[in-house]
Amino acid sequence: MPNRPSLHAVETGVCFVDVVHKLNDSFDTGKTQSLEWRKSQLKALETLLKDNQHDILQALKNDLGKCKTEAMVAEQGFLLSDIKHTLKHLDKWAKPRKVSTPMVAWPGKSFRKPEPLGTVLIIGAWNYPLQLLLAPYIAAIAAGNCAVLKPSELAEETSSLVAKLIPQYMDNSCVAVIEGGKDEATALLACKWDHIFYTGGEVVGKIVMSAAAKHLTPVTLELGGKSPCFVDKNTNLAVTARRLVWGKWMNAGQTCIAPDYVIVEKGFEQKLIDAVKKELKKQYGKAPLSSRDYGNIVNHRHLKRLESYLENVNVVYGGELDESRPAMAPTLVLEPSLDSPLMKEEIFGPILPIITVDNMEAGIKFVNSRPKPLALYAFSDKDDVLDNIISKTSSGSVCTNDTMLFMTNPELPFGGVGNSGMGSYHGQAGFDTFSHIKTVMKRSFALDVFFRYAPFSKFKLSL
Ligand code: NAD
């Protein structure tokens, strides 16, 4: 059973001691251990998502201008298929995993037995405010935990909808939603948890990790970074541009795994720019700021941040703003200075810088001189070019000849490496993240080999 939380009221006066105590008490009853309870909760969440589709899509539209199809695919639909996959495999995942036993321990049996951690804290980000909060929650339920969910305050409507719906559908003795921003998050982090699962930026990631360290609480950090995209000159340019546009400008570029910048060999840049422009017009029309399929920037502060990236760089396409939405048109920048904020910070918006290199090896060198990215993309007709990039770079995930699609495979763990995060989830990886894989060895009283025991002087060993 998990330790009781030792909680401090924080300077702000916000304190969640009662919430955590209540969830710990529920966990201690053992009800979440039962697979029936876990399945019933997963089904309840499925019903919540289905019953409230209209309100969910509306909240996402209001928060981020997300078009219906995008919201259905990347948020509601993603979660529904995650639940389906989890329900299908839960019995197998939760079973003790038998492993071999060395002769020295015969007769005996060895297992790796997943057990729930206890009460976990899940802090979500605003860009996919439903998916990033509830996908870890699905894994937490599957593994048999109680959970506190802290949605992002920047996606206000989604946050309040989740806070309204969760108590209506879920077992309230095992889950709580705490809305709020920094103060509430700080107060939550002061509590002792059995695991903290955080999605967001690196700066806050460090705050989360140091708060967790005070209680030796394990963390999963789903962070971000600059995800590069190599485009080799030997590529199917039309399909490359189409998939690049899809991955970069979905949610107006506010996707943690969106291609952040493109690397091409010198001389190929104009061909790519022309193909991307053509594709942008196809997907979002000549006036993307009026397109219903094109998303908003989350708020004016972020629009200003993005606008500032366009100072002193060569904008070759786009750059228009609509302060009222707020939104920024799809924008291409050619050869920005590698020391510019555009090339130093994660863009997290609709600007795509294109940098040129002498050859792909130089591109690999450049990527390896920067913090390890969350995702890395490479387009080429040639397998050896792709394999070379895969083997010489390190990133949370890598996807060739497409962008972001690896997210659709629940068999693939999703997470970062180095500065882009630690730990992973989706499918069984999520179940394991929210479980302790306990070592179990079952022995019998038979065959009690005498030479294990002292006094060892009884053996006349000649060395
Ligand atoms: P953020 O770090 O500003 O906020 C994320 C969460 O942290 C919110 O719930 C917020 O309330 C909370 N928070 C804010 N300040 C805090 C503080 N001082 N102490 C404790 N909690 C605090 O991140 P963001 O702007 O919401 O998200 C953008 C970043 O997240 C980008 O870097 C992006 O790449 C990354 N991201 C990563 C993933 C992923 O799955 N790896 C997904 C989405 C976003």
C-alpha cells in the first residue's frame, strides 16, 4: 500500500490534503485492484466521451479553433481507440508475467507481477487538452490507480467541461479533477504522490521533477523540443509536401511532435518551398486565416511570441496575423540564423524554418549538436539514407516518409529522451508506467541445498 501523503499548505494557502487522503483511502480498500472495477471505469469513460461528443468538440473549438474532424481524430477518437485497445489487452497486461527460474532456485517459479502504484497526479497541457489529460488517465485506471487530473488552465472550456463530466460518469471515490494554473499545480506538487505524470514544457518539467524529488516520487515527463525533419532530394516531393503540411499545420503547429524545422541539401530548398506552398493552398486555401480547417493560436501571448520569431528572418511565405481569432497564417522562413530565437526555441506554432546543409551527414551533425528531440522525421526514396539517419540520431520517436502517424500505433511507446522527456505511455507502455512490476519468486520447501548455509568452513575448498 502507498505511503500516506505528508502535505504542506503552500504559500498561496491552496492545499489539497483532503482530496489526496480521500483517494488514498479508496485505494487502500483494494477496489481498484479488481479488473472488473478497472474495466467498468474504462467503459464509463468511453460513455462519457460518446455521450458528450458535441460539447467536447465545441469546447475544443472555443479553446483552440480546432475543426471538428481534427478534434474527433486527434482527441475524442484517439481516446476511444485507446480505451478499446486497453480493454482488449488488459487481462493479458495485468497477468503475472512468468519468467524462467535459474537452477539454483529450483524448485521455484518466477514472475513479474504488475501492481498499481496508488494515487497518481496527471498534469495536462493545453494543445491537445483532452487527449493529453485523459490518455494517461486511461493508463492509470487500467493499471488500477486512483488519480487526480489537473487540466491546463489555458484550454479553459475543455478544463471546465472535464471537471463537470468526470464526477458525473466516474467513480468519484477514485478520481478528482482540480482546475487551475500555477498556484493549484504548485499546491498539488507539494503533496506526496505515488507517481506524477506531467505533459508540458521543459521549464515546468524541471519544477515538477524537483518537487517530486522531495518525496522520492517517480515521474514521467512528456516534454517537447525542436523536432527536425530531413528532406532528401531523392524523395516523392508531392507526397512529402502533403504529409509535411499535414503534420506541421495541424492544430496550427501547436503539436509537441510537429516538425519544428526542415533540413535540406543546398540547391533543393526552392523545390521544397514551391511544393509546400502548393500543398498549403490545397489544404487550407488561398486565405488560410479564413479557413474553418485551420486552427487558432491558444492566446494573444503566444501569438506575440510567434510574431517575435519573424523579426530579422527571411519570411518567404505567409506571416499574416489575425489578432481577433487569434491566428497566424502558415509561414515559411528560409535560412534563419541558427542563433535566432526561431532556431533556438521550440516554435510550437505555424512557422516552418528551412535550413540548408552541404549534405545529410552535415544535417545529422547539426541535429546531434542540439538537445535530443521528441520526434524526428526523414523523407527519402532511399532506404540507406533513412537508415543512416535513424541509426546516427537519437530522438523519442522517429518516423520516415510521414509525420506524426506513429502516434496511431498503440504498440509503440510514446515519450521523449534527454531534454524531450523521460518515461513513456500509450498501450502497454502506459499500463507499465502506472504499475510497479513487482518481482515475485515462489519457492517450495523441497531440495534445501545444504552448501548455501554457513559455516562454510565445512567445505574443504582448494583454490
Ligand atoms: P506548460 O509547461 O506551460 O504547462 C503545462 C502544465 O503545467 C499546465 O497544466 C500548467 O498549469 C502547469 N504549470 C504551469 N506552470 C507551472 C508551475 N510553475 N508549476 C507547476 N505546474 C505548472 O506547458 P504548455 O505551454 O502547456 O505546453 C507546451 C509544451 O509542452 C511544449 O514544449 C510542448 O512540446 C510540450 N508538450 C509535450 C507533449 C508530449 O506529449 N510530450 C504534449 C504536448 C505538449
